[in-house]
Amino acid sequence: MSADLIANYIETFAAYSQAYPFLFCFFIFLFMTIESSFIPFPSEVVMIPAGFLVARYDMLTGSRPLDLCVIILIGTAGSIAGAFVNYALAVKLGRPFLHKYGKYFFLKEAALDRAEEIFREYGEIVTFVCRLLPAIRQLISIPAGLARMNIARFTLFTALGAGIWTAILSAVGYYFGYLSGDITYRELVRKGTEIINEHYLWIIAGLALAVAAYAALHRRIMGQKRA
């Protein structure tokens, strides 16, 4: 399903959401859970319009900046829920099943192999880093499950990565909500995605600094334990 077609559906849901704020929150959580699971679904068509709507209307709390924080938390919670779906599937079904039958559930063998390779090479920190990278964002939870990664660490790293990504998308939508006049949802998603792609270098640079800081802290803690 194309992003444009999905955006049309989101636009329909958003029309109802303005009258029913709790439905608006439910849609954000539901779609971000789907996006974070094994089902191909672009988060851009959910969180960018959500940020746009809370900038334009008093959707939830009466404070638009606070509404922005609320939808970021809801979107992050949905992403964590979807990641747990993948983690649980990996734990319960195992590698042979996923490699044999995953193609029937949008899980291509080559993509699974690549996700496992990245996880083995760089360790648990990739569950944070990959939440901000396209293509592998959803799949990285599967090798974490296969490796039986500590659930608390998995939750923490997933929440950090998903929270940053959700905040970026929501902030872009919020920005357009204040600057733009009449704009279609498809145009909103397209322009928002273009802005993110244009500034992706800064996201990568921020990731590099975060990983370097984590590695330095990890070495220091391990050094103290050995001493």
C-alpha cells in the first residue's frame, strides 16, 4: 500500500478525530503499533499529520505545546508496543520458522539476515540506533528477541530511539501547522518527509555522538567492575 493511499485513510480518520480527541489518541497508538511491528507502514503518514492537527486545533488539553508532548508520548508507546510484538514473535517462533514462513508476513529472509548481522556486529545499542534508520527500523526488534535481549534494556533503547523519531516527525507536522495555509494531507506528508531527508545528516551525527557517549560510559563502568 502506497504512502499516498495511506495518507488518504489517515485524513479520513483525522476528520473524526477532531470531534473525538480520545479516538485521535487511539488512532495514533494503533497506527504506530502497526508501523513498529512487521507490517510495512510509514510512520510519517501518522505522526506528521498528528503534529499538524495539534498545532491547528485544541485537540486534547487546551494547550497546544502540551498536546504535542502528549501525542509524542502516545506515538512512542505505540512504537514500543509494536516492537514487543516483533520481540515476542522471535522468542516464540524462533529463527527457522521466521526464515521459512516470514515471507508470507512481510518478513523477507534477506532483510532478517541483515538485521541479525547488524545486531551481532554492533550489539544491543543498535535497538536504539536503528529506530532512527529507514528500512531496518521495525526489523531490529526481531534479532533482539532471537538473542533474548534483556527486556528492560530492550524497552529502554527502543523507547529512546522511537521517542526521538516520533518527536522529530511530530515537530515537523507542528511546524507546518503554524506556517502553512490550506494543505492536503498528501502534500503535508510529502513536504514533511522532504524536510527530514534534507536534514538526515544531522540525525546521523547526533546518533554517532550518542553511540560514542554510550561506548565511553560502558567502558568506564566495565573498567570499574573489573577493578
